[in-house]
Amino acid sequence: MWGRTRASPHIKTFARYSNDYKKLYWFLLTSANLSKAAWGSFEKNETQYHILSYEIGVLFIPSIMNEEKYFFELNESEPDFLVPYDLPPTKYADKDKPWLVDYLLNI
């Protein structure tokens, strides 16, 4: 089993929830990375900006989708918005280890 069946999806999510996770104020679904390649850098004595990869994302804002709402309701019976993971998020345990691509190279 190689290829996409063993690869994690190349998506990232950022969100702003209420403290009780019952309201969602905004949600960003993106492929954007926080790497130098994604953000780019100045080159040639800062005369040009070089970007190695382009990313895309979608920002969901409740008031744009429904002018009368400033948040999405996340109730269990009929949520206004479905997030791709369980809430509240599960905290990492001391025994958890970060996933590294180097692991796949050594199997």
C-alpha cells in the first residue's frame, strides 16, 4: 500500500469557536502552509519576490452566508456547519508522537 492510501490529506483548518464549542465564528479550509516555499521570499537584493508554490483556501463567514447570523450553531441535532473533526478536539497525550514523512522512508 503506497501512494495516496497512506498519505494524510493536504488540508489545514483554522477556526474560531466559542469556549463551549457550540458556536463557530469563522472557519478556514486551506492548503496553505507556513513554510518559506509557500510564503515566498525576496531574491536578487530584494528586487523580486519568488514564490515556489501557490495555495488556495475558502473562508466561511456566517454573516456572508446569512446576513442575520454572526456565528454558526454547532448543536448536535441540526448543526449550521459541519466541521471535519470531533469537537472538542482531543488533546495530544504524552505518549503521542508527531507524524514524520521520514517514518515512511524507513519502513
